[in-house]
Amino acid sequence: MKAAYIDRYSNINDVQLGEQPIPVLAENDVLIKVHAVSINPLDLRVLEGEFKAILPVKFPFILGNDFAGVVAQVGSNVTQFKVGDEVYAKTDLNGAFAEYTIVQQSSLALKPQNISMEHAASLPLVSLTAWQALVEIAKLRSGQKVLIHAGSGGVGSIAIQLAKHLGATVATTTSGKNTRWVRELGADIIIDYKIMDFEQELKDYDVVLDTQGGKTLEKSLNVIKRGGRIISISGPPDRAFADAINANWLLKFIIPFLSWSIRNKAKKRDITYSFLFMQPNGHQLYQIADLVEAGKIKPIVDKEYPFSQMNEALQYVNTGRAKGKVVVQIAD
């Protein structure tokens, strides 16, 4: 099968488009003929080896986390899906940038019926991230205030819509050129980060969803009220992350120290810091599909590329200028 893969940690120029074996199905797995995939900044970080000390991969490694496609075969224990079902998911076993991929049935869901394969492929990672941050961890509810950083990005554009559906007042950071667009997504308060300082403009927020890390993460503590919560997908990992990846005893000892500083600063303000390591979850994808079909969440696709232009698509994501997601069509 055709696939986009790497033989070593490197850069976008070393991503190869070539033949790889079709993955072997186990009893709880579902084999998917992939129609479309989307690219996430996470894919670039994996490619560059940013996580190799904690989550090493086996080469050759097929890239990709998001896909939509059609069930081609099911394992002997699979009862929830049948051949021909149109599905979408965040990968859990094999990479998505290929003609075929496999996932466990617990990670898979029927795709929303009212959108295309390309739009469905844009959703899994970012929508699960938003859901697990705002619904599962923050338990965001009507009347609360949430700051979502980088509202025009993949996670931010979905998180804004989900937060509004939950009844929250939403502030977001973005560049001035995207102000009207994020307002249409549902943002109530918009901070143009090029000319405004969110730390000075906002206060008494219940929740912050941090997608930037670094200085942005630390400054965000100053806009949260006592008893509030900050959830980061880019900050330092915590003990829960070590448990989630089944880290060895040494990493379980080391990893919590990486977030000690930010957790300590948060604790002094009576704020809870959490690092979100998003997990595949088919049940949550069904709930997200219901919101898509009800018109509460709209997939945001910036550009679409054919598989032959995978490297160009990766380069565009790497610029950081994408509004929403970048999708690559796999099926001819």
C-alpha cells in the first residue's frame, strides 16, 4: 500500500512516499481503507523526534493521527462495526497516512453523516482534545468564562465552538486578520496578540486552555481566578502523563519534575494545572458526531492536498498559518 513514512527522525524533506505492508489485523482491530487524513502539529513534532526519549517509534514509521474512511475488514471480536461502514478516528495502533490503517474498535466511531470524508478527517484529534479538556477535565458549564489560546488553530477553532455550546463566555487570542472569523465561530472576547496583552485585558477566568506553552502558559495563571483550572497541551507533562504512557520507573520519577515549577506557581494561586495527553476514544467521537450533525460544531478545513503533495501539505502546516486544519486525500 502507498504510505507517507520515515526511516529515521529528521525533517519534512525526509518524509518518503512509497510502499509499506498492509497492517495485520488482530481480533479486536478494524482495518480501514483510508479516504482522507489531516495533518496536526503533533505529526511534525513526532517526525522531528521531539518525543523519542519518552515515546520512541519503530522504523519504518508511518506518520499521521487523523483519518476518515470505510471499514474494509473486522477482527473476530469486533461487534460494533461491519464492512462498508463510514468511520473516523484518532489512530491508536498504526499511522494514518496510508491507504490502509488499523484501530481498535473502542477508538472508532461512525463519521457524521452530514459532512464529507475530508471534513470528517479534520476532526478526531482536535475535537477529542477540546472535548477531553473542556468536558472531561474542566467540566466547563454554562455561565463560566474560558480563555482559549490560538483560536484560529485546529484545536482552538473547535474548542471555541464546543465552549459556546456548553454555554461559556469565550475569550481567545489570535491575530487581527482573524478577528471576524473567530467571532463567527463564537468567540465573545478577542485579543489581538500582536497589539494587545491578554494578561492585562482579562481577569477572573474559570478555565484556560493553553495550546502555546512557555511564557503564554505562565502568563495565563494571572487571568485565572482562585479555584480555577489551566489545561495545557503544550506545557510540561505531569504524573498523569507518565501513568498514561505506562512509563518505566525512572520516567515516572523524572516526568513530574518537568512540571514542578508551573504546578507550584499554580498551587500558590489556588489554581489546578493539568497536562492533557489526549487519548483515542470512540464513545466521545460519537458524541462529537451528534454535535456536528446538529450544527453545533463545524469542521474547519483550510486547504486540501492530494497524496502526491503530502510534503507540501506538511510544509504549509509547519508555517503555522493554517486556519483550522489541512487535509490530504488518500483515496484516488
